[in-house]
Amino acid sequence: MTTASLLAQGYPPSQRGTVAQRVAFTDISIAYGRPTARGRALFGALVPWDSIWHPGADVATQITINRDITLDGAPVAKGTYTAWLVPREAGPWTFILNRKKNIQHTPYPGAAFDLLRLEVVPDQATSVETLTYQFPMVLRDEATLRLQWGTTGISMKVKAPYRP
């Protein structure tokens, strides 16, 4: 779709958002589309169970890290990745970092490009209308990266061991 055709539609239904956090000496930034619930049932309905979903809207969510980190103990080399998620009705969900970047939110580029897959446990929280990425806890060289939409969220531990 061209910029002109997007502008002709008026305001986009999903706004773009960014969040950035320095953890010790490491910069982490996330650029993503922010879909809104608008009264819709989310997980298990709009977002089907057991299917790879892009947690964002329009262009695939990009996570950029300027130094090597660990995410829930798994090594992540500096670089830019796209985020994907497999929600499940029961049991842990799968969070995926994929090496393909600057792509649309569909289709999933394939497991051959995955950097990592993490099993994450969803939790229930106070509802948020618009998809949100945040760093609710930052302490010295570690932080929590959290994704939440509706009353469901996932959290992952970031460790930034770089020392100058």
C-alpha cells in the first residue's frame, strides 16, 4: 500500500509506538504497531491459539540491541530482530526472535530465520486497551521486558553483562 493510499484512509487504526531502555551500557529499542482491543475478544479469538502471531500491527515489531544480552538466560547477539509469539490456551507460550527485519507482520518468515525461541508463562493483569511493550523494572545490568494486551501479559528477564 502506498503512503498516498494510507493517508487517504485517515488516521491509522493502529498507531506506531516506540520504547527504549538503557540497561547498564546496552541500549534496547522496540518499534511496533499498537493495535487496540476495541471491545474484541483477544487471545483464543482475534489471536488464535497455537498459531504464530506477530505481537504488533502492520510492520513487524523490531527489537534492536546494540550489545549482546541474554533474554531469559538465552544469548542474543547485538542486532535487529522481529518479534513473534505463539499463544496457547494451556501451558507456556513461545516467544520468537527472528532475524528477518523490515518486513510486514504477515506472513511469518519461517523458523529457518529464528534466532531463538523461549517458553514464557503468560499472566493475568489489569487490562490495557492498546498493546504495550515496556520495561517495568530496571536494576543495574538487568531489566524486565514486558508485553501486555488486554488482561494478558508476558515478562522476560533481560541481562546486559557488557562492561566497558
